[in-house]
Amino acid sequence: MTARFSIRLTVAAAGLLVASAVGGTAHAAPDDPVSWRVPADPAQAVELARAGFDVTRSDSGAVYVVGDRAVAAQVRARGFAPAFFDTVYKGIETRAAGDTFYGGYRTVAAQETHLAKVAAAHPDLATEYPLGQSWRKVQGKGGHDIKAICLTKKQSGDCTLSPTSPKPKFVLMAQIHAREISTGELAWRWIDYLADGYATDATAKAILDTTEVWVVPIANPDGVDIVASGGNAPKLQRKNANTSRGNCSGTNIGVDLNRNSTFRWGADSNSPCAETYQGTGAGSEPETQALEKLFRAIYPVQRGTGDNDPAPDTARGTMITLHSFGNDIVIPWGFTSSRSPNDAAYRKLGAKFNAANGYLVGTNEETVGYSTSGTTDDFTYGALGVASFTFEVGAQSGTCGGFLPRYSCVDSTFWPKNKGAFITAAHAAAAPYRQ
């Protein structure tokens, strides 16, 4: 999650000692980013983003900018009054080893190995699929396949990449924004809960007996490689690794895959170094193409082409794309402040998610505070009629907040809160608009 028109500013920095918003004192190295609260109205928020600052969120009367002390000085030189809000790095634990980083978060290689192991261990439940290639792999520069796993108690026609297969479908997708690292871990735990729990957990069994559950744990593998390359100081790469446009460097490179979808594309940034750079055209990126190919393969078209055409009550399918941060359940539309034609049903199902995780339910304007274009959830709902949600996982600040929460927060907070919401989404896949 990063505000519209946002562009990262790379600067040299002086030393910084700040008091953490939660839990005592935090030390930041000269080039460590922190979060600053900047009082600003909406027009000033756009001004800051267009000027080249990494604006991560807006709320009533303020925006939040990531950067070091030199960034704060440049914001101050524009007449604003930035105040320290929170550290970006929350500290590491000693668990990191092998294919992990920053206290235990899994690398792309670890996620790929995990999918293969689950499919091998549970051939009656799990089918692994390559969906397409990342930008680096297309260019012959390393990279990865984008991978998904389908989980169900297999019967004839199940997990066959068919929009007419018998069972309703729930898709959980994570880490399309690479630096939102807790989301891939939630996907990992959801896979294990279903596959390992089928034999002993009545709820897991009921889901897989009746529903196809599809999981894309790493939607932006090249970006996650960049994040993980920082080790205990993960790099704040948001976008994919496309270096073909602009003279961008560091974590400025790439296209925002959550602004690149083919539904209502084109109202975000045309600046290649912007955090919300939308690409040269709708669906220009191979990662976006792979994801949309999956969605079109497993879901039929269930609504008309007009913005005010509702999905019918008979429509099937649910989708959650995981982002961070903010503790929000975001419902369509994202590209406009107008509510979707299925708004009432969205809010009823969102209230059931809220009963599990306590997150705020609302549109972009009501939650994160800005509009978006070319997003995944607008595509799956707008083009296909699938009941689609964005979860913004984690608080805005503190040990379990921001882009880089401590690894222990996944099991202490994020998974306990969201497991029930994922279960609800799976149960709702047969009739999401009839809750």
C-alpha cells in the first residue's frame, strides 16, 4: 500500500536517533528510513508525492512519508512540519537461517520449495501450477516463474484451470507489493492449515471437500528477491524489477503491478521512478499477464461491462489480495469514489471478515484515503464479477506495524487475526453476494 503519485526520493543522510512510537528507543543508521507524519491537506499530499517523496498513507489532516533525516529536512524546506512517527525496521530475532531473512521471512526460493513439497506430500489435495514468468526471467536475467497451488479434495474436473469446473473458488494472493513481507507468510500458513489439517481439522476438511482454494504466495518474485537481498535490513522494493524505463536506481526501478491491471488502467503515475508507476500500458508486465490469465481461466465472466452493472446473486467466487499496512478490508471500487453496485453485499461479507480480524471495512476513500487505478481487485470484480477484497495487514506503527514488522508478529498477531477471515472467504465462495 503506497499513496497515489508516490515517488521515492534517494538522498544522502545525517545520523538519526529517534524514539520509537511503541516500545522505547530505536536507533536508525544514517541511511535507515523512518516514517514521518506530515500535516497536510489532500492537495498538499499530492504535491509532496509528485515532488518525489515516498508517501505511504494519508489520513485526516496528514500524510506519512518514508525517509531519513535528510528527507525530513527537505520536506521542512517546503514549509511543512514533519514529526517522527515510527521506525521502518522493527528489529530482528535470531531465527533467520537458510532461505530466510529478517528474522525468519521466507525468500522466493523457500516459497517455491514449499509449494513443491506440499504438492508432493498431498497428491490427493494439491496441484502446483506455473502461471507465467517474471520480468527478469522473460529477459533472461534470472527471475522466476509465478507459481500457484490449487488445494481441494480432488474429484473429476477439479483444479483444471476451467471456469466451468464444479466447485466454487477462493483465491488468496500475496506480495504483489514486494516489501509487504508479512503477506507471503500468511499465504504459507493458509496452505499448511488446509493441506496438513485436512485429515484432522473438520473446518479444513469441509473447505477442501466443497471448494477449490487457489493460493499465489509470491505474485512479484523479482521484487521479493530485491527485498530479501537486504538481509536484516530489507530493501523497500515495492514494484517489479523492470529496468527498461527511466534512469531509476535502487528501489526506484520497476512497475507497480497493482496499478498495471487491464481494468480501469491509466490514472496513476507515468513517471518510471514513481512508486505507483503504472507501466507503459494496461497489462504491460508479464506478472500482471500471468495473474490475469489465471483469473480468466478459473472464473467465468459474471457481470456486465458497465460500472453500475452488478454481479448477480448467483455469481460465485471470492478473492483476497493481501497488502500492508493499515488494518483495513478494502472493497471496490478503487478507481472512483463511487460505491460499487454490489456495495451492500460487500459490506455484509466484510462485516464477517471484521468479526475475525477487527479490520475497518470500506472503499479506498474510506480506508487508505486515496483512489487507485489498474488494481487487482478492481479487475477481478470489474471484469469477472468475483467478490474481491484487499486486506491491509498490520497496524500503521509499532513492532507489528508498517512494511517490515518483526517476524514473530506473523504467528502472534497476523495469522490468528486473519485465519478466520480466510475461512469465511472460502465458505462464502459458493454465494458471496447472498450473505
